[in-house]
Amino acid sequence: MSLPALAALTDLDGARVLTRLDLNVPVSGGAVQDDARIVAALPTVRWLLDRASVVAACSHLGNAKGAPDPAYSLAPVAAVLAEALGRPVRFVADCLDPAIAGAEPGTLLLLENLRFHPGEKANDPEFAARLASGFTHYVNDAFGTAHRAHASVAAVASRFGAGRKAAGFLMEREVASLDRLVSEPERPYVAIVGGAKVSTKTAPLEALLDRVDTLLIGGGMANTFFKAKGLEIGRSLVEDEMLDTARAVVDRAAARGIALELPSDVVVADSLDAAGRIEVVAADRIPADRMVVDLGPASRRRFAELIAPARTAFWNGPMGVFEVDAFSEGTLAVARALAGCPGFTVVGGGESVMAIRRAGVADAIGHVSTGGGASLSFLTGEPLPAIVALES
């Protein structure tokens, strides 16, 4: 990768910088519930504030449908950002407000949700031109949206030339860390893939089979592999249309000499509220009236044993119904195993990141990615629109 770095920006004296951040944080009742992504953006924002005249941060929040929606307003984020920085943040209620151009030197702006305009998700060049108007420089520090060809990460960046656009510190760190998983990773290389569906992980699984030595599969997607082997899965989540894909993954792993490990025992329940019957059974003895909700204790130990000697390890996706405490032990066991692994460890977004925080081991992980979808796209070798736009 040849991402332009912040240090390569020129003519910053008096500059007006538009910076794309990933401030897509959980908000409930008008209050930010988790400020991790805000905190991750602070080093880039501080660096720019020390050098530029005006800094305008922009982001999306939630899945706004191209029109203003108070439920997805970034206004609560402005207050948290101001407190974290210890300085005022001027919130702008429309990201295309003409008054933005008149911001006085020394001002930090936070623009309202980009997705309140349909042009953002459509990567509309006219919307991009209006958003970029009046700015001399552009910085993208939103790795979580790097795989989306949206206006603020693609069309806007393409409007700025060399020395006038750069990747922020977070974007630069994400790319460098994930590149270690792709470019001659140290071996043995172990990947742990979970989550609900095989269909959302097909391309990453194919890419990982070209690189890893061991592939551990858990979560709801393991049920599809169980059924592909002819096992009873009861009332468990399954993708019948992906059975052939699961068989192909197993066959390809065998042909390449890759150790593909499925759970040997599982936790089953008759409901997801943890109030019903819960027991541990062998993976080939799942009752017809139950559903798989977590790894069993033997599988947790086995997965930990296989992770322990890894020199490179990547994890994406929970091992069970992680949001229910009674069904979270498998996911937490993987988090702890990764924390104890001496190799370079990467956790890719979403519930996996929640798990390492809940287990209290985030500081023991080599790299915690802020973008689950973007990290998976990176691993497949798929060009990420944000990176292409910055490099061009």
C-alpha cells in the first residue's frame, strides 16, 4: 500500500480541512453509549487542529434513509467529542450548509449525518462537489467505511490532488496491521471465523484458505457445516442454500492440508432467553427440539489449544448468541485465548471487539480493527474505494 500520510500534506498554514471520521457510535435516548470510535479519532483531529486553520469533521450514523431523522443525528456526538478534546465543537445541522465556508480560523466543526442526503450513499459527484466546496485539504480516517463507495470516501477524495489528501493515523494503522495478515504472515497462522451466516463470510473464507494453517469455525455458521456433514441440528439457525458452499470449503481445506476445526460439543437450549432447558451435548447428538447457542467446554479448550501457538491470528465473529450472558462463554473463551497468544493478533470489528472489551483483554490484542466489514474486504484482496481514492 502507498497511502499518503498526514506528514505528506503540504501548505497547511491557513488550510481548511475536511476530515472523514467514523463516528457511527451507538446512541440511545440522545446519549452516546460507547465512545470507542470517538476516542480512536482523537489523534488525527488533534494533529490537524495544531496545524490547520479550520477542521470540519464529517461522518454517518446509523442507516439514515437519505433524509433528516432525529434518531440518527450526530448532535450527541458533538458534545462527547468536545469533552474528549477539551475544546468547543461547533455542530452544523446540515453537512451542506453554505455557512460552513465562513467558519473562522481556529474552529472545529462537526457536520450533521452525511446520510441525511441521498447523494452520500449514491456517491453522487454533485453532492461530493458541494461537500468539498471551500476546503483546501481532505483527510480520511474512517476505515470502517473504507469498503463503501460513498461520496465522502470516494468522490470527495478524488477531488483533491497530491499533497492535499491523506489517510489519518487510524486509517494508516488499520491498513498496516491488516496487511500483515495478507503479506507473508508469520506462521503458524490461525483464523477464527464465527457469526450467524456463511453467506456473509464466503469470500473471506475463500481468501483465508489461501493463507492460513488452521481455520476454526464457530457461531451460527457452524450449523450449516454440521448439516452439510449430515448431522442433526434441531431448530438451530442454518442456511440450506449454503450447504454446497460449506462442503466446498471443507474439501478445499483438506486438499490444501489446512486443519479445519468445527466444534466437537455445543451448548443447546430450547429458547434464546436463557430461561429454558440448557445443556451441553456432542455436536453429533444435537436434539431435534433444541438449538445450538454456544461452544461447549471441550470445544472452548480445543480452540484455545489451537490458538495458543499461533504466530499470526485473526478473529471475526462471535462463537454463539453472545448477547445473552448464558451463551457468551465460547466467545469470551476465544477472546481470552487470543489475549494469551504470543503472536500478532487481530480482531476484526463488531461483536468480536465487544467480546475482548467485555473480557477485559483489549490491551493484550495486537490490533483491534474498527471495521468488521472493511477488514474482511481487505483480507479478500478486494480494492477498497476509500484507499483507491486516496492513492489515486
